[in-house]
Amino acid sequence: MPRFIRLPALLAGLLTASCTPPPPPDSPPTRAREPAAVPGPDSGRSLSGAPASRPSASPAAVAVSSAPAVAVPAPTVPPIERAIRVAILTDAAEGVLVIRERFEVVDADTAKLLDTLEPAGPLTVRFAPEALRFAGLGRSYSARQIDLRPCAGGPVAVYKSDRPRGYRGHLRLVRRPSGLAVVNLVDIEDYLVGVVSAELLPGFQPAAF
């Protein structure tokens, strides 16, 4: 006997099959996330083993890093003037000097050696508007001022009130419009020795020395 399927049941099965959404297409399998790489000693090299290129610094950075360091100069201290100038004669027509050893004649303005002379007793220097004349030696010098420097550093003497007076250091002869000036240039230490011995008498109290 043939089987008959009920119509309502058949229609319900067709509706259920048509309303069910189709299954999604096969998606590619997801890959597990790899852990971050930790830089190691060879991290700066490429796969071939050569050093990996790094980004170059900007021109401004290169200019700043390659600039040489500027040294700040230390403050300069002016030298201490040790020479004391003592006027012996001023506005004189002539002067009588005594130098008992060989001495040099030097231009005081240019430090140029003008002459080297031997001692010959008292030396008379006469003033002239155009030069200083050394009587008895036949020498004259047109420099504005000259230094007489004993070669062995011995004392010099200048006649004052018809008698010679000794000085340490050397002499400078200056030609001025009003006449001859004789100046003693002496180191400050030697000057103090002469001043103390001349102005402090043996009877002074020890505290004065």
C-alpha cells in the first residue's frame, strides 16, 4: 500500500531549510602571534652578515658635533715694573759721569745697541739741541735718550756739587728742550737697600728696620 506524506509536514520542512543561513565560507586558519624580537649582539647586522645601514644624522647635527671647542683665554696679568727711575740732574748744560768698566750705549727708545766704549776716567757729556756729545771720546749720539749700561753690572757715579756720587743700576741720558737730564734706573730691591742704608742711622730702634 503506497505511503502518503502529509502536506503540512512537507511544507514545514521546506520552509525550515530555506530560512537557515548558509554556512560561512572556509576562512584561512589564524596564525599565532610571534613574540617581539629582543635586540642581541648581532642585531646591527643584516642577513648577509654586513653591518646594517643606519639613518644618517642631519646636517645641522653634524655641524654642531664637529665644531671645535673654543678655548677661553686666561686673563693676562701685566708685568710688574721693577725699575725705579731716580732723577739725578735736570736741565743741565753738561754732566760728568764715572764708569769704571766697559759699557754699552743703547738707544732707549728702540733698544738698539749704538756703541761699546771702554772706561777712560771721568766722562763729560755735553748737551746740544741736535745730539749728546761725549767730550774726549769724539762721539755724539742723536737719539732722544740713551742708556749707559756697565757690561759687568758695576756701579756708576755722577758728579754733583764737585764730588762723585755712586749709584747702582745704569744711567739714562735724556735730551730735553730745556737741557740734559740724567736719570738712574735701578732695580727696586737695590733701590731699597740704598734708601734704607742712607736714611736709617745705626742708633735707630730695631723696629724701624
